[in-house]
Amino acid sequence: MDISTIMVHVDASPTVGARLSHAVALAGSFNATLIGLLSLSADEPAWVYHAADGRRERQAFDPDLGAACEAARQAFDLATEAATFPVDWRVGEGAPRDAIQCEGRLADLLIVGRPERSEPGTEVARHFVETAILSSGRPVLVVPQGPPQDASDFPYGAVMVAWNGTRESARALHDALPLLRRAAQVDVVSCIPPEARRQAAISPPAYATTWLARHGVHAATIELMLERSAGIGDALLAVATQRRADLLVCGAYGRGLLREEWLGGVTDTVLRSATIPTLFSY
């Protein structure tokens, strides 16, 4: 398994520079095709009619659609002008949340920006990211705002994998394998909630490290001993800081089909607060 196609969401937000630099560095590392996806729609998406004061929020988020589209394309062209790997550009149809689902299935990995609380339209951007994670069927790398990544280097020398023994964490481990094979340091952090530790279907962290070893990846195990599940997200981020991780890998959890755009507690905490890129799989 390897990564042959990467799709990065491109817009005119302040986070696009960091997002593009990570996308270019990864595409160069894997010699993968990099697709820039523009998904700013002139049509009013459904959230306008459901969100309180949605029309005004849309105007604040996107006051000049034409200028935003042009700025996004220029940012992508500038980031990829020296690329030695194939580059493509696509414009998604319909609302952005529809575009990331439809177009995203062309890729092995999606890259989006983390919604920043200081930006206009944060909740709109957040719903877009949640849809990418829960509905695209692809692993999603969420990149926070920060300095551009050196495009000549593989960006994730130290990777931390959150493991709670469920299907979602096993899926995330599998999806992250191409990245883990290139990392110099891999930590598997056991974060099994107290109420789940005796469940027969929960796989112990040794299963994760054994599976990785069979794929040529040596990983250390760190166990979080928490008395309640509410603090798992914050504890994971604290360990990531201690271990100087460049990337966090997590299974993503939703809250049911009727509210599928809402993420579960740990996933929500990591998405809101992580200061390093996070790979989510669902």
C-alpha cells in the first residue's frame, strides 16, 4: 500500500499556505499526483437555510467569490511551480461539502485546513471538515495554521498513533501505514476508556505494535491511565507535545446517523485544539 494521489482543498483562507506546503512535501515524498480542489460555490448551500443568520455569515466568509477563487488558484500554482510530480486542478460542483465527498474519492489522502476560531465563517468551515472526515471514505489530514513546511523534506519524522482497540483506530492505523513507514519515531498511545477495558471486542495495544512490526515499523507503546474518558483528548495532545510529535493519527467517531456532521468527544477535542497536523480515519 502506498499513496499515489493526494487531494488538497484550496481556498483563500490564511491557513492555505501551511496546507499547501504539507501537500507539496508529501506529494514529493511519495511522487504522488497532487490535485488542488477548489470548492467555493456561488450557489447558496443548504446550511444557509438551517443556520441562524446564515446568509450574513456566508457574506462575511466569502465577500467576493471571484477574487477568492482567483487567489486560491494563484496560491496553488505558486506552491507547485517547481513540482517534480504530476499536478492537477479541479473545481468542485455544488456546495463545498458535496464537492469534497464527490471529488475526494479520486484520491488516497485528503488534506484540509483546521478551522481557526478567529476566522469568519468558522462553523461553516468546521462542518466542511467534519463532512470530509465522516463522509468522504478517505483518510483526512487536517493541517492547522502555521509556518510553511520545507517541501524538500518528509514532514513527519515523529508520529503518534492513538489506539483504543476499536474498528476506527484500526482503520486509522492501516490508513497511516505509508506515513509510518517513513517516520523515524512511532509511538502507539493506548487510550482505551475505563468503561471499555474489559470488553472482549477491544484489541489491546500490543495488537497495533505487532501489526506494525509485521509491516516493518517499530513502534513504542505508551499507556494513558485515566479514570474517566472525558479527558482523553486533552491527554493525547499533552503526550503529543511531550513526545514532540509532528503528526497525530486518530480514528474518528461520529454521534449517530441523524447528526453525522457532529464528531464525538475525543475527536472533537483533537480537531479543535491540536497544534500539529492530525490524520483522521472513519
